Amino acid sequence: NEANGAGRDLTIDILHHLESHDPFQSDVAYPDRSQAEIKAALDRLGSRSMVEYDTNDAEQITLTAEGQQIVDEGSHEYKVWQLVKEKGRVPPKDPSLATPSAKLGSGNAIKAGWIKKDGDAFVAVKDSVQDATRETLKYVAELKTMPDQRQLKDFQKRKLVGVTKIITYEVRKGPRWAKEIPLEVTDLTAEMLEDGSWKSATFKPYNFKALGAQQNAGALHPLNKVREEFRKIFFNWDFIEMPTGRFVDTGFWNFDALFVPQQHPARDVQDTFYVSDPPESGLPGPDAPADTALDKMEAESMLFSSGDESGPKKLDYAQYYKDVRAVHQDGKFGSIGYRYPFSDSETQRLVLRTHTTAVSTYCLHRLAANPRPARYFSIDRVFRNETVDATHLAEFHQIEGVIADYGLTLGGLQAFLGKFFEQLGITNLRFKPAYNPYTEPSMEVFGFHRGLNKWVEIGNSGMFRPEMLLPMGLPEDLRVYGFGLSLERPTMIKYAVSNIRELLGHKVDLGFIESNAAVRLDKD
Ligand code: PHE
């Protein structure tokens, strides 16, 4: 028999070894095999009842590098005592006593009564000493145990020894022990049943512990997860989701209908992406895909209530366009307007929508067919021709909410925003007067973020202007307020992402997307 394990499969070797050593200790028989190797072989044999085994957990004490050094050279106190004894007198400041271990050694040697301070120097007290630490460590090095638990704790604290767990096995023959592993059959076949060979066949046992194959599942993007959280908030409050599928819109819906003057800096190519092919579309009409989608949602909504028993009015898009034009150019509905020549081609230019308020606008216009209190929201992508940096991309997502009702006030908007942001763990709002061409008054919203422990700008809001609402045909006393915020901002905070490019775009790490759990907006 060769040395155990050499040049032979370990499972076969164990079967052979058992012929003359039953039982055997795995650490004695196979000192050079890893525990994992031995365990794998025993499992293979155990599952076939060819061996049986018991597991023993044991602790092994091993020397650290410092412990080994003490075994080789003596303990720190021993070395100090030896030095002092050789030289007769050694001042504590002597360079040979300056190392940390020599300092420790001097202290211990004094405590042990081996040396003492005599005037300005150490002198030896004992002629010969027993270096017990070294003796104990020699013993540990050999036997790998340390019966005295208190001393073990002490040596561990002094980092002289370490404890490692070792697992060993006591192995004996099993009921089906043999020197070879019999050929195993994995499938029961019709032939085996016919010829009766199944009776004597050895079947490969099932491995119920085998891990299943890794499943390749899809993963939701963090932005989509946070979007879902926001959608839930809105749905809980009976908001209806607006149809935001139209990324390309006209200057009319993105700007003009919102009373944004045609010379407004936001309409500059530096801020807005214009589509070059085709560069423009027709004047506003009922072709907006919004109509059918919104109709369906409103019909399904339990909140759907008719404001007018005579049924919806037919929307007159030509009149609407004429009124928007008039309110810009000449003033109308009590407004003096901007008084500039309104361009019909500017209104038809196609843009990548710069805000989801374009969508809110056609939904509000539609509301004029049947004016009544309504709550709409949307969460979708918008585009701005901006310089890209760590917190800005040329495209991002806006969360927008719009509330129409009779007798709404600015205080009501503030109260609503307070309730809304409370859902995100942001309390204590502050409002700063701001400017939007389509709202008056307008307010920037600041919130104290408990997680970040500072005030952060979290949104924009305002009461929509009569210049926007009255041309739509909404009644004068129906007020509408709205607010918007980015989806990226809360997502970056929740997922602790500091660079927006790690969240959106071609540099995103798919591992980050796959491994991140969902978040709770209301928990820090
Ligand atoms: N459209 C605004 C923005 O892009 C947000 C907003 C929506 C403001 C509705 C007021 C009312 O920041």
C-alpha cells in the first residue's frame, strides 16, 4: 500500500484504507488532505452507504509569529533579565530597552521579581530564572492544545497564540462497503424492468442537497422601483395617471399653451432639443393620443364623476388655438398679454418635451370638455439641452401632479406638498418665491432631509395662470395647481449614488441594477 492518498482517487483510497483500518481518524490517515476534500469523498461514499462517519469539532492552538519568536529566543522579560544580568547595571533609557517589546519585558521582569530598579539603573535580582512563558509556548507548539483556559485567554490577548477550528472524521465501514464503487445506474429503463436487471442494479442516489442552476432573472432599474413607490402614493390619493407616451411634442403644447412667450430663453436651442426631421407638425387638434388613453383611465376610475349632466362639450381646437394666440399677442381674458407678433410656425415646431407639464396641459384642456375637480399625475422622461455633469443629464424623469378644484388656495397647495413629501420622509418644508411663465404665484420647495441632515431643493410648484386655463375653456372659478420634481434626485439619495451617470445611460453597471433591493421612501 502506497502512502495514503498518493496518486489515487481519495474515495477509492478510503475504501482500501478501511480494509485494514476500521475505524480510522481522518487527520491521522490523511494529514495532507484538506478538510473539504475529505468531506467531499466521505459524502460521496456515505450517500452510497459504503462508509459511515462521525464528525469531531476540535480546536487547535497555534503560535503566532510573536509566539514562535518567543519559543526561538525567549520571552521579552527573559531577554531583559538576561541583558541586565550580563551588563550588571542597565539604565532604563538604554537604547537596548527602547523597543516596545523590551519595555513590556522590563515591566514584566520587575513584576516577576527578576530585576529591580537600583538608583538610576536596573539590576538583576535573580541569578537564574525559569522562562515559564517560553516553556508553555514550546508545549503548545508541540501538542497544539492549551488545557489551562485562563492562560489560553491571557496568551490570546497577548497575541502569542491563535485558535483555529479543525474538523476531523472518524470513518468506519458502511453496510455496503466494498473496495470499488459499483457502476451506478442513473435511469430506470423499460429494458431493465423487462429483463429483471433492476433488481441487482445499484442506482445513483439522488442528491437532494445539490444547488439548483442559477436562474437568470430580470431586474427592475432603481428608477423604476422608486417610480413605483411614487405611483402608489398617487394612486392612494385617487390621482389618475396621465398618458406620457409622447416624447416629441409641439412648441404649442410644450410652451405656447403654457403661456411661455415665444422669445423665452428656455425655448433657445441651448436649452431645448428641436427635431429637424420633420421639423414641424400641424396646428393643435384632437389627434393627440392622450385622448383615448385618458378616456379609458377616467372611465375605469371610480372617481369619475360628471361635472355636467348634459355630457361632455365638444372641444374646439381651432378656437383654443385662436385664444392662446390672442392671449400672447394682444391679451385676452383680462390679461394684457405679452404684445409681440405670435408666430404660427414657432408653435408647430417639434421639440423633445422639456417638461411633463406639456402632458398636464393637454389633459387640462381635455378637462374643459367636462369641467370638474380632477387629480392627475405623471412620471416620465423629459429632455433638456444641458451640459452633462455629475448631477445633470440631457434627459431625466419628472414626477408631476396637478389638482383642479373650485376654491383652491396657495395654502392648500402648501398643505398638499407637506403631505406629499412627508411620504418621502421629508418634513418641515420651506417655500421660496420663484418664477414660471405658467404659474403665479410660483414656489420652489425646500425640504429638510433627515437622512442628509440638510435643506435640499426638492421641487417646483405653483398655481396655473388664468392666461393658461381660460383659453382652454375652463370655468373662471376652477383653480388648478401643480408641482414637479425629478425622479432621479430621490433615487440618488435612496441608493446613495452621487453621480447621475451611474444611474442612467451607457455607463451604468448592470450588477448595481441587479443587486439592489427595493427601497422604502418613508424610511431613512
Ligand atoms: N414644469 C415645472 C418644471 O419643469 C414643474 C411644475 C409643474 C411647476 C407644475 C409648476 C406647476 O420644473
